[in-house]
Amino acid sequence: MATMLELSACYAIGAVGEVGPELLSRPTPCTGWDLRMLLDHANESLAALLEGMTGGKVALTSPGLASAADPALVFRDRASRLLCASDDPGCPVSVAIADRSVPVSVMTAMASIEIAVHGWDVSQACGQRLPVPPGLAADLLELCVLLVPRAGRYPLFGAPVPVPPSASPSDRLAAFLGRALSLS
């Protein structure tokens, strides 16, 4: 049975597979961000998650990674490497972040959310509008309720966006994390 991280990575890698250089200037559901900015951010997040899952610690400051010529390729590579790292028997059981220790299971949950939601963002920006698979979206939303604070969310997340009761699990997940459900 596939893990949540595997499902998130497969979904996002598929969504990002459609990104070519001509799409990098397209707007995303994240206000004020284009696709290049979003992929650069996601790539930096994936680098930090990889650092934690392979080295057992995450630095609080990043060396300021330069934008890649093909940020979609970098995303697919890092998501794949993160998936391999999570399956590695040498993967640490906890990850040090500043003066805290986080169980690797929490890092894996955070990685699952990060990868799937940014895959959703990319899908929206590219006009694919691929929903996060329903079971995965429902599981990720349950995690988000535990990991994403209702107060003090900015600048990491926007305020939750209202959705109709009939909204799909994918739409509820995106809305909970402050994403508008359609691009103008």
C-alpha cells in the first residue's frame, strides 16, 4: 500500500511534468506569485526537508538557492529524492530544528502536505485543474488541522477560504490553506 508521501509525490510530479519554460510567468493561486517563484519556494522547502530526512537536522537559514534554469525538473528530482530518503532504513527517527526535535513521522507528514499542495498550485497555474486524489486530500486535511495553526498563519498560509458544503476534499484542502479555487 502506498504511503501518503508516495501518493503526494506521484500526484505533484505528474502536475509539475506539464511545466515548461513558457509557463513560468503564469500566476498561481498564491497572490502575487508566478509559477517560477512558487517552484523556487517549493524547491527550497524540499531541500530543507531532504536535509532533515537525510542528515537529521534542518538549518534555520538557507544559503539562498539560486533559481534553476528548469525549476520543474529540480522539483521532480527533489520530490523523488525525498521519497527515496523516507524509505531509507538509515533515515533518522527525529530531526533537529533549532532547539527542538521533531519525529521524522511529522517531517514526512509536512513533506506530504508541502508536495501535494504545491502540486495543486502548479496544476491550477498550468490550467490542468487536477484535484488532489480524494482519499489523499482528506488525509492531508486531517493533518493540516493538526499542523497548521488557525491563528498566526501569515505569511506561511493565508486565512481559510470559504467553500460550499459540496466542495471536494481537494477543494477543502486548498481552501483550508488559503488558496482561492480559481485563477482570474
